[in-house]
Amino acid sequence: MSRATPFGQVERTLAWRYLRATRANGGVSVVSIVSFIGILLAVMALIVIMSVMSGFRATLLDAMLGGQGHVFVFTQDEPEQEIDDLALRLEGLPEVDQAMPIIEQQVLATTDRRQSGAIVRGVRTQDLDNLPFLEGGAVAAAAAGFSEGKNGGDVIMVGRFLAADLGLYPGDKVTLITPDGIKGPFGVTPRRKVYTVGSFFQTGSVELDQLYILMPIEQAQLFFGRKDVYDKIDLRLPDPMLTEDAESAVQEALEYRLPTQSWKVQREAYFSALNTERSMMMIIMLILIMITSLNIITGVVMLVKNKTSDIAILRTVGTSRGSIMRVFLMIGALLGLTGALIGAALGVVLVMNINVVIDGIGAVLQRDLFPPTVYGLDGLPAVLDWAEVSFVTFWAMGMSMLVTIWPAWSAARLDPVEALRFE
């Protein structure tokens, strides 16, 4: 036994024998079983919670980014034709999906009864199909009269919540007033014009739908005095999270002539809040796993006490202290490892069938847990991140092995003479 291979057959056999021995024979205690179940449940809960939070995060970002660009290039009053050519060149970059020149200005929208601040976004007719939130694209817009008539006509599309605030319906009139007006002998006279509401749109973001109005870009250039120029280029990326790479590629293509800005900068507070909430939840749950793992110490200590005479006999026949320590390390590690693996498997299964589980719980409670009319969701969103699953599983395993070191070391230091004195 003294020459046994570290973590070899003999040590593994001893660890397995001690682990599966009955409580009456000094085997693993109820505390160890409870700690095993605790690790299992903690790992499973963390995977489910983080996946659901990732699902809500992805849903919120999709709603927000569906209505606005991912990176903006500010055109600095460059000529219209030059910006059109530049947009075509930027669309050819692998980091960019779409490039749309736009006009974007603030207005005051008023009706006979109400008024509200808004942002007019002038878009080209050929870019309407590139707006993911616009159902039917250019065909539906044309059916509503959008872009028909001289200089793009006077039909606009209004965000659904802005329309509700103003009490608007399709066909109603709304007056738009811009603060940048016409200079005259008595000062600046704000520009104002009456437009017809053609239809509504809904991006999925209440904030954007309460703010934006779509207008043909020719009409926006005329209304805001932006003849033959644009305000910016709206860039859509294959992956909205990779704005840094896209900005670098765009700046190289622009030869650093024009400034750029990503949605992460524009929405920094919102983005930081999401990341902070997610990080704090991860830290709290990791601490919970660590606390649960500490119960293994109690279980292994009680096992060492129950096996004192066995340890003394093994030491007497020449078993090394290192071998004794490895036996009890394997016992604690096996409890944590199996708990973490089973918990990870159950967590993955729950996430992949989360809506089936929610429906089942709702059937038992006889009520809808996530009614679509309230949450605006067809089900509970969950996104499984395999990197997170792996990290959580290895964290639980590592904690289980770490907390076992002290009781295993205590077992290895046991004096066989003192242990056998009263036997």
C-alpha cells in the first residue's frame, strides 16, 4: 500500500468502499448526502437563472436594436452623392450588413388635443425593406401612401405608442414643428407642416415607439432645410455586440475622415445596467455554490471520525500519509463532481424545455404564469450559454475539491498509536 500509485486502483477502491458504506458501518453521513443535493440544486438553479437572464437580455436588446442602428457615421454635411457612394462601399465590408443614409431631427408633434416631443427619421424608400420592425417593408409602406407625391409626399409613419399618446389613427392629421426655422426680421420662425398619418409601426421597444416618426428622406431634407445632404449613415451589423471591430473597419474604410459612434455609447447607462445586474447575479449564485460546498467539510470530517481505526491500521501497515489524504480527497471530490455534473445536466434539460415546465407549473396552479398580454412575450425567454454552463460546473467541482483538502489533511496527520489506544 505504501508504494501504491497516486490516485491508482487501490486508493480509488478504498475511496469507493468508504463512500458507499452504510451509515451503520461508519459510511458517508446524511450531511454529505445533503451537501451533494445542495450542490446539485445550486448548479441547476444557477444555469437556469443565468439562461433566463440571458434570454431576457437578448429579447430587450433585440427590441431596442431592431429600431435603431448599431453604428452611426456622422456625415458632416458631405454631399449627398458622395455619402450614397460611401454607404455602398461600407455595405461591402464583412463587418457591416446594411448602410442606410438618414436624416434625424427633433420635432414637436401636435394635434388639436395633445402634443409630444418626437424624433423624425428620414429614410430612403429602398431602405424600408432593411428595417426589421417594419412589417411588409416597402410594399406595406407604399400601400399606406408613404413616399408618394412630390418630394416624397406628406404621408408619415408613427410609432405605435407615440400615436397612442397623441390619439392618432391612420388618416389623421398631425402638425410637426421644428425649432430650427426660417430667419426673418422678427427673429427665427419655426418650420411647421401638417402631415397625414399613413400607418403605425412597432419596434418592440416602448421607448423608441414613443419617440420615432418615419418620413420619406426627400421630404425630411426639404422640411429640415437639409437639401442634398444627410445627417448620418445608419449601419446594421451581423452581430450588434461586435461594434468595436466594426468601428475599426469602418474608420479604416473612411480613412478616419468622419466620426463614428456605436449604440453602446449612446445607450451606455442601459447597457451597463444590464451587464451589472447579470454580473451581480452570477457572483451571488457562485457564492451560494461555495457555501453549499462547505457542507462537504462536515461530511468528510464525520467520515474521518468514523474511520479512525481503519486509518490507523492502514498507517500501521505502511500506508503513506499522502495516500490517506488522496483517498479522502477523492471522496469529497466525488460528492462535488457528481453533484455538479447531475445539476448541470438537469439545468440544461430545464432550460431547453423551460416553456414546457412553465406550462406544467401553470396547469398545476391553474393560472398563466407569463401571460403574453402583460409581458408581450410568447413564453419565458432562455438562452443557453455553454461557456457559462462549463464555468459553473467546473466552479462547483473546484470548490468541492478545495473544501475537502483540510479534512483530508487531518486524516493524513492522524497518529495511529493514539487512534488505536482505546480500541
